[in-house]
Amino acid sequence: MQINTIRFGTIDIDENKIVIVPEGIIGFPDIKRYVILDMGEDIHFKLFQAVDEYTLGFVIIDPLLFKPDYKVKIRMEDLHSLNTDNINEIVTMVIVTIPDDPYRMTANLRGPLLINLKSRLAKQQILTEDTYTTRHLIISRPELIQME
């Protein structure tokens, strides 16, 4: 299947790799079909590209890469909505905002994406506790890092 994207132009995707987000993503409730695209070799960022809206794609990343203590409480009903009983089938990703200054790059830790790569179902989990922010800085400025 071919889809159009702003970042990569027209590309071929495997229809079996399409991820369905039944409830949509905040601000985009009607966009349900996405595909996860690599952004390059050895690059941890991925593109969560809408299949049916070429202008819509979210940069995503595994939050454990920059916040090793990040934890999301997943309820049994959330697992069932993703068609599993096994929490190990769920991958957690967060949406990244990348401004011109990479040191201002942030991740939305309050609204992670829970993705079941086996069933190809996903949902955006909204965390109600104040543990995390929607604009968590990913990179520290070098001058702020203290040398030991």
C-alpha cells in the first residue's frame, strides 16, 4: 500500500503494520490509522505517521531512553482495550516536540502512547497525577551539566 507523507514523500507500507487508535489522539479524534516509521538507522526517534492524513505525523520515542525511572500504571481495562492480558506486549512511546533549538526539545510524559505491536492497537493514555509534565525537556544544555 502506498501512502503520502510530508517527511518522506510517497512510500510503500505493509498494510499489516498499520496501528489502529480507536479513540484517536488528543486533538485528532477522527484520525485512527497510523504506521510507525523509522527516521533513520541508529536513530531512536520514530514517526507515528497518519495513514489517511499525509500532513499528520508525530515524532515519538521510548521515554526510558531519557527518563529511566518513567513508569505508567496500566489498568487491566486498558490492556483489554488493546486486546491483551499481557503487559509485556505493550510498548510505551511519548510524543516529542522538536523546536529549532534542540535543547528545547520536549516530550509529553502525561499523554504516552500505549501500543500493542501484536494486535496493532494503540491508545493515548492520559495520566491524571502530577508526576509528569507535557513538556519534559529531553536534552540538558552542556553548560548545565556539572563535571565531576
